[in-house]
Amino acid sequence: MPDLSLMTHEYFQPLIEQSFDVQNGDQAVAMRVVNVQMLPPPKRRTLSGKMVDVSTARLPFSVFFRSEGETGLGQGTYRMSPPEGGEPIEIFIVPLGCEDGGVVYEAIFT
């Protein structure tokens, strides 16, 4: 299993419009990467009420996937095989809803 800390927005950016094969029991579902979006750095409130940046190993980002058809996968962790045929990755995805005959999902990396 690859180290997920190595999964950065730079890894996913060139994969836009390419599909991961997602294992769902005995079936494989194709999920196309449709967008990679940087997120603001995490912050926390100090005891005095000041907001300060939280140190992280990588900048947070979201990856948006899309599967075809109205029936999608539920929220959860799935084994996903990258388009370039690398080692499968386990990624937690959240379905956001149906759009243009498919289902859109988001995975957040912090």
C-alpha cells in the first residue's frame, strides 16, 4: 500500500479526466478525476482566542471524482487502482450528489 502522505495535489493534478478503478465487492466501478482543488491551511484557536496556522505534512486539498449512472457508492473507504496501473490506494470518499447522469464524490486530504 502506498504511503498516503505522498499523495499530494501534484500527484492528482495530471490525472484529471483519467479514471481510477474502485473495488466495490466483486465489482469494479470507474471513477474519473474531475477536479483537484487546494484548501486553506488548517487553523486553530489558541487559549487567548487568536487564530494560528496548524503545521501539516502537506497542504490540504480535495479531489473530486465522478462515476457514471445514478446508482453510486456510499460514503466510505474504497480500494482504488490508479490509471497508470500503480499500487492500489485506499481513499475515503463522500458522495456529494447526482449530476448530469453521474455521481460526484469528494476525497479530502489534509
